[in-house]
Amino acid sequence: MEHWHERYRRSRSLFAMLLILLVALALTGCSDDDNDRVTDTPATGGDQSEDDTTNDTEAANAFTLAVLPDTQKYSRYSPERFDAQTRWIANNYQAEKIAFTMHLGDVVDLADSPQEWTAAMQSLSVLNDNPQTPYSVLAGNHDVLQSWQYDTERDLAAEPYLDYFSPDQQAARFATFQGADPTGFGSYHIFQGAERQYLVLALDWRTAFATIDWAQSVLDAHPNMPTILTTHQLLNIGAGDEGDTNAIFTDHGLRLWQGLIYDNDQIFLTINGHHHGEASMIAKNRYGRDVFMEVVDYQSGFWGGNGMLQLITFDTDNDMLRFRSFSPWAAAIPQAERGPEDEVERWNFSVPMDFDERFAGLNQNALPASAGNIDGTEAYWILDEDHQVTGANGNPAFIDASGNGNTMQLTGLAPGSADESQYFRVVDDAPAFGHARGSARFTPNGGYSGYYLRSDAPGLTFDEAASGNGGYLPQYTIEAVVRLPRDWSADAYDWAGVLNHLRNVSDICNFHNLDCSGGDTAPGLNISSLAEMQWVTVSQNGKMEDAWSWELDRERWYHVALVNDGEYLRMYVNGQQTMRSAQAVKQGLLAAPGRPWSIGMNGTENDPGNLFFGDIAEVRINSRVLEPSEWLYSQ
């Protein structure tokens, strides 16, 4: 059997990897100046005042984990804020029942700065000196000399991180430390939380395949132990509806999801930093169980986060995970003296978790892999309950069944005060073909008020085009399974989108240095005023004629396949080729790599509209010409 990471290497183009890496580096907020540290008025960082205490650990079997995200700005500019965090943990670990602390990486800002390492270790010393305040740590991109290197590629003797957090040093500090990978950058701890033991995997910012294999060996040795995975980068933060944020996989996070998290049922919680802000998602693993994943990082805020850390309480008596971000620094400032930036708490929410049920029978009864995830699949959305997940804000989302991280998140478009279920719900109705066991029902109020699904599409980068930019599919098969309701009317729902790329045709043409003419709509699959399927695309040779179907009957399931062999595009509806599809040369498909796509809306990022009315069961994008026997219509 071919090893999973060989399949991964083949499925991802070199351009896509380089593009994601460049974006990630641009987001790290690096600074090359060596100015002296600047500090402002220090706070004591001790116990918070009674008014600011929010103790979630009153339940008999509750305990708390402390999370230290991205302390780099404190180590460089404001060590007293780092001190406030660790002193608060040291002073309150008994009252708050803090069983363990986890650092998410970027301990320092400049890896080659001894002053920053000294400041960081001074802050951590209050935890190091007490065996009752154990913590795990990992390297972020600012903690290593060459951030683009994977952990196995580094000169280990030259890395300052290992001077302070070598396996021997970690083992000498805390009995929770159980071992490290051969590089010393990955490690694992086991701690006691109430009546259970928990395992913490702390993985590097750039975890090589060999290190993922090491992590797998740790999980194999502890198959029944609930596991928390910490790393520096796994989820990024995308724009959501009305100022909300959505968690999306990074390219490296996708590597961890596919190669480690998805297949190991004991991983129930992941935490990462690196990307500025806070967001979360709940995804289902191979066993159909929830994995709660969050990204939290406040370094871009006031004074590098103003001492904000996170507390996660395991309320096992009431079957809840309770999250709150809390600043010991701000809490120690008298309330009358706090400025508007001195936020004491934020991002308070709870997630239901039946701990006994979640941790029973781990790694048993795995679900089969999605049958429709065939070779060449770039994105695959099955819009039924089996493939639906829930974000921390309660909004439905659909994980990309291809494993490429293109999560579709429900997004509102001027929905007003009506209940969400009036506009969108997942129903049991499914076509007789395909792999969906239900479908998503879109019921907007006209074409401009309701809900649609949106993905920031980090995996849809595709290949390099003649322009030198990514976003090119030389060949493809794109499929959708849809049904229009009896009361569909062109007056309200014409030109609605089934699958669309949220860029104008002119944007795509400009991006790829093409001189295009014709209409300037969003490329994608739409329903015309005559209830026809319309396929609008930009090809390597420009914007050519659209492809069309015949009029669709109401209350009938249709499968549409758009097949491009690199020269001609042919549209098939329920297995029959349509009349107006192969009249002009269309050399593949062009897109803007990594930019949003939608299901159920035809518009752009800045001008959404034309909401779809009806049912959609499946949408699949594949990078090759599929034989009819491979189509969803034949399954």
C-alpha cells in the first residue's frame, strides 16, 4: 500500500506549497530591528481582584488547562507581561485547578537574540521551579533560525531553542515529560486531570513527515488515552459574515489533519497560534467523532496581546468544555485605572462534550473513507448530515471530503430577524445516485436574503498558468447534483449560483494577463432565467462562449458534469451531452488561487447576491477527465 505521505506529495503541486509558505511568512509579523525593549507601566501580575475572578472549576471533577499563545512580543519588548502570565499561573494553579499549561510557540521574536531567550526563561522560571506547574512547549517560526526548514532539516547543534528546551532539560523539570522525537523539537507529556490521564502532543511549526510518523508511534503506544495536539500552525482565520471569523486549514494544518488527526480517534482537541486572532471549528474524524480545533493568538494586539492567555476548563460533571481568554496583566490594574485597551476577559464560550462517551471505545468502528474522493479530487462537498460539522458559533459547515481543507461555512446574506431554518436546513431527501444521504435545502426570500455556503478555499490553488500565476486546471471534471422546487420562478431566482468563484471574469483575466471581452459576471455554474444550467468560465485562451443545458424540470434531481479535456468543454446533464457546450476551444480553467468559492450564490466577495432556491446534494471538482463510469451519476 502506498504510504499516506507519498499520496499527499503527489496531490499537492510545488507551486501550491510555495504559495502557502510565502503567505504564511508574510503573516508572521516579523521585524528585523534590534531596538532596545520598550515597556510601559508594569502591573503586578499576581492574583486578580475578586471582581475579575471567573472561576469555572467549582464542579468537583473540573480542572483547567492554561494556554500561552505567542509570547514573542513580550520576550522582546515587554517581559513584565510574560511575567504576569506565569506568576498568575503559579499563584492560582490550586484555586483554578490548573493541571497543565501549554505554550503554542513563538516563545521569542528573534531566535538569535540571547536577551530575548533570557527574558523568556526568567518568566518561565516560576513554573520551572514548581513540579506542580508543568508545561509543554514547542517551536514557532520565530524560535528557529530558518523558518522555512522542516524540523528534520535544521542544524540541531546551532538552534538556540534546543539550548533552553532540550529533551533532557524538559525531563529534568517535570515528571509529565515522556519523550521527544529525534530532533528534540517534538515532545509529549502525560498529565492527570480529575479521574483521567491525558496526553499532550507538542509538535513543531514545520513538522516533517518523519516527525509525524514519530507522533503516530506515540499514539500507537497510547491508543486509549485522550490526546490534545498543540502546534504553532494548524488553523488560519478567514473572513466570515458580518465581521465574524471562520477557522480554515492552513496547508501545514492540512498535512496534520490528513496524516495524523483524522485517523487517530484519541485526538479530541487541537490548539494552535501563529495567525492573529481567534477562531474555531468542529470537524469529524474517521470514526465520526468530533474534534474541536481552535486558533488563538493575540500578539498583534495592544502591547503584543497585553498579557492575554487562555483557560480551558474541563467540566466533566456537566459535560462541557469552557473557554475564556484572560489577561492577568489587565486584571492586576485597578479597575478605575484601566484604559480601553486593558481588556480582562474575552472569547468566553462553551462546547458540549460528553467525556465518557467521547473517550469510550477509542479507535474502534472507523467509518469508510468517502467513496467519491477519487484520484484527482481537488474539492468535494457532500451536503448531508453525515458530512456536516459545527463551528463554535453554532453555524453549520461542511468539511471538504477530499481532505484538502476547503471547508464550506454557512454565510448569511441580509437574513433579517427570521430563524435560520427558514432559509437553510439539511434534509433527508437525496437523489437515487451519488454518495449523499441527504441534501442542503436553500430557501431564500427572493434572490437577496438568505444563506449560502462559502469557502476561503486554501487548497484550490491548482497549477501554474502561462501567466506564471497559479490557479490553472489544464483539464477538469466539475460535477453538481441539484434539484429545483415546484415553486421556482425566474422572477425571484434567475441567474442564481450553484457553484461560483467569487471573482469577476475581469478579475480573473487581469490576474492572468488576458484581454477578455464579454460579460463581467462571476465565473461558475448558474441557473438561467429559463431554468437552464449555464457554465461561465475563463480559459487559458480567454473568456469564450458559455455552455448551456436545456430547461430543467421542477422537483427532479439532475446531475451536471462539466468535462474539459484541455481543448473543449462538454456539458452533460443526467448523462446526456447538451447541445451548446463544445462549440469553441476552451483550454482548461483559470481561477485566482486560494480565493473564495461559494455554493448557493452567484456574486462576488464585495457584491453577493442571486441566491439559489432548491436542493444541492453534492459538488465535486476534479483535476482530470473522468470517465462516465466515475461520475457521481453512475454511483
